[in-house]
Amino acid sequence: MESASEIGTREVLACDESFFTALLAADHELLGTILANDFLIIDVLGGQVAHREELLGAISSGLLRFTEVTRHPEERWVRLHDSAAVVAGRTRMVMSYRGDEVSVQSRYTHAYAREGGRWRLMSAQGTPVSDPRIGSGRVPLSCDTALAGRIERVEAQLIAQGSEAARRRSGAAGFVIPIAGGVASFAGEGSPFNKVAGLGFAGVPESAALDEIEQAFAACGSPVQIELAHLADPAIGALLTGRGYRLESFENVLGRALTGEPERVLPPGIEVRPSGAEESEEWLDVVAEGSIHPDTQGLPWHEEFPREMIIDVERDMAAAGVVVRYAAWRDGVIAGGATMRMAEGVAQLTGAATAPAHRRRGVHTALLSARLADAAAAGCDVAVIITQPGSKSQQNAQRRGFDLLYTRAVLVKQP
């Protein structure tokens, strides 16, 4: 006759096998009966934390697919104590995430608890024992000076258009001055459009041109902020430091090649669509609410803006027709919003925010996939996003197929 310990061990192992079976079969219902309500997983690929609904949503939507899960029963151990158990084992898994096929061997730890007479999986963590191998489902994007120059050129266009729209609304004094292929812009006190963008790919600016913009910023009582790509002409960096500019921060430019037809991912209960004037106030409120809770991992943003400024900027960009707005609806309410601008084959993902109450439900993924699909359909060959180095936003972008293209140095000269 089996002891209580032997029965418990057998039941836990059966539940562990059912978990892997549900992953392979993409069986959303079976998986739902196994996972505890407060389940969380630390994934084997990047160490990211996901909760129950995120894993279920990724499986049911097809965003995450398992094509092979090889278990090694001879390397599996169970530790049982009353109504709790831990299973440690080894697997080889082949999975597809957003079209990328990944093969990884790992050790895993699963924590179980007995609830209502049955075992439920509370937590799962995988540790790779070899480097994950990514298949050829996605075309990696490398960046030369031609691509960097194109991205910087459309960035300068965005800054110029946003600056002009902001000054039309507020009536504030300001300027947009072309300089060596880029632009110098001032749109009003505290505006995110107060900067020099796009330098480095159309020659070194003349000293007289720099004198002009420095005087223009000084007349507005503002420092000069230049965002300079590291692929730009190196003579520009030497020129600027010689004029008293100091390094303040960095930001990374990530890109994804748009080939084929990117998949639209819609987790259960989420709808994404272009957002019109009829829901403008709701959209602005959600985006502002999401934006004022910054990502604190990695280097901090060198710029932070109050809620009122965020709303003003979004109003200006929409009024000028500079960007397309997207809204994500969840359970009948707007849960998140995003914007995109397309020019010269570049889809600029100019912002996305999810209300705190709706985070970790697949809203951000749905907004991203909608914009990528629309950009590809419109003929864009590359999508671009800006992140802070080392941030969670960068990690998430790279997990979704974005490659690091280059870094911008933020150089500042005080008036």
C-alpha cells in the first residue's frame, strides 16, 4: 500500500506532466486548471516575470507556441511537505515566440500547493544550461550610416512638425532652424521639442550656424540640447565638446525589419483600433496616466514631463496630423494608447502607455503588433523605437524582435 507521501509525490508529478502537455497542445483550458490564480513565471529566455493571464493570453493567441518539450525523468526530484511541493527537473524545449524559433535546454523549478483537494502550480522558473539558439524566422536588422541617416532625418522632421504645432496652439515665441541636415527647435518653456536633432549625416555644421542656434536658445533662456547619433561624423562630437557641450545622458535607437505580414496579436478580451476625435479625452487621460509612471529600471530618462505637458503634446501632434493614434480596449474601457508616424519607409513608434490597472494583460503587445502590421501594409521597411539603455522597455522591445541599431549621446550647453 502506498504511503501518503508516495501518493502525494505521484499526484504532483502527474500535475507536472499535465503542465507540459498543456503547453505542447496549446490547451488553454487545461492550463487554466493547473495554474493557481496568483501564478507567476520567470521565463527561461530573458528572466522576465509574467503572471497567469499573460501566459494564458500568449498561449491562446498563438504568440507563444511550444513544438517540443523533452523531459528527463531520471533528472527530476520532488520535495513534498504537507500541502506544498517543489519539483526540480531538466527539459529541452523548442518554442516559437513572435515567429522566432528558439531551442533551449534548461533546469526548472516548479512550486505547487494543494488547493481544494488538488495540486495547483504556484510558480515556475527556468534556468538555461546552454545559450538559447534563435532560428531564422526573423531577419535581424543591422544598421549602416545610410539607414541611420534616414532615421535621423525623419526624427528631425518629427521634431520640426511637433514644434510648429505646439507654437500654433500656444502662440509662444520659438523657432525651427535648419542646420546641417537636422533642425534646431524651441517650442516653449519645458517642451520636449526643445532640442537639436538629425545632425551628423549631411556634413559638419559651420561655426556660424552653431553660433546662430546657440544665440537663439539663449534668447529664450534655454540650454542647447543636441541628440547626436554615435554613427554620425565623429568630427561633430569633437567640435561640440570644444564649444563647451557636456555629455548628459544616452538613449538607444532600436529597429525591426518589416518583412512579410507581421502577426496581429490580440490576447483575450482586448481590442485595438485607430482612435478618433470622439474618444480623444478618454485616450488622453489613459496615455497621460500611463506616462507619468516611468520605467525605473536601467538608466533614468534624461527628460521628464508633467501630465499637462504630455496632454498638450499629444493634442498638438494629433491636431497637426503628425501621428496616428491607436487605442486598446479591455473589457469595454480604454486600457492603453499608442501613436505612430510613417515617413520615408520608417515607422516611428512615437509612444505607448498602458493604464496601471490594465498592465500585464497583453495591452502593450497588442498595441505594438497592430502598429507593426499597419506599417508593413503601408510599405514601411523598418520600425523604430527609442528606449533608455538597460531599461525594461529596451528588454521588452528586443524580446519582440527589435535590434539595437545605435545610441544617441545627449549633449547640453548651458546659456
